[in-house]
Amino acid sequence: MNTFLHTASPWVDLNGSSLVDAAPGSHLITSRNGYTHHGIYLGEGKVIHYAGMCGGFQTGPIEIISLSRFANGRQVSVRSHAKAGFAAAQVLERALSRVGEARYRLLTNNCEHFCYWCLFGKSQSPQVREGLRHPLKALKLLMQVRFWWNCAGAV
């Protein structure tokens, strides 16, 4: 299965035979069932992310994984920000300083919080903020995710 990375240029096939034109320190996002997952691109096909609940209801640590594992068979995009708070080298240094941390909290310390902290020094999650603004929509999403997890566990 191929992984694709969207940058300012056309889609780039990341099946291992092409070069990634995303810069190290880039904010990566990939779609999941009802939400987006976030990570920081380290370069050479590696991503640092908060594993969180990617593997089930048990939370995981901040870890370094392959881009293909991060994508999980889905498209990966680079989220551009108008003004980064730190240079790429500092973003990477900040991200790497938290490898192994296992204090994931869905509403206060998730993968998006981690990326914003690395990029800007401020832990925030626009997804969580949006969910709190529209609680019925968030509840519906949680029910869909719960249903999906139950079905996945039954397979």
C-alpha cells in the first residue's frame, strides 16, 4: 500500500522509492476515523508523535515511528503555519526532548497539543477546542469511535 504526502508541490509517492520533499520539523497530519492524527516529521521517513490511543484504549508514549506506520494506510499532509515560533532545528530538539513521555490525555495532552508545543511553545488542540464548542457533535463522534473500536475488537 502506498503512502502519499501532500506538500506545496503535487502529491509525492512515499512508497520508499521517492524522496520526501517535506522539511524536517514539518507538522504532519493524517486522517483517522473522525479526527486527525498529528506528528512532527524528523526526516529520512521518520515521524515523532504521541501514540496516544492509536493502538486501542491503552495510551502510548511519544515515540519515533516510520512515516508508513504513522500514515496507517492513509494520506499524510503537511500543515503549513503562517508563522512558526521556532526554527526547524529547535522544533526537532523540542520534539526529541519528550520521547518516551507517557502522559497522554485526550483533552489536555494529545498528539496535536504535542505538535503545537513543539512548533510554538504553547500546548493547544484546535480539534479539542472545536469539540468543546460543539459538544453534541463531539458526543456523536465519540459514539462512532466507540462503535468502530467495538467492531474492530470483534474481528
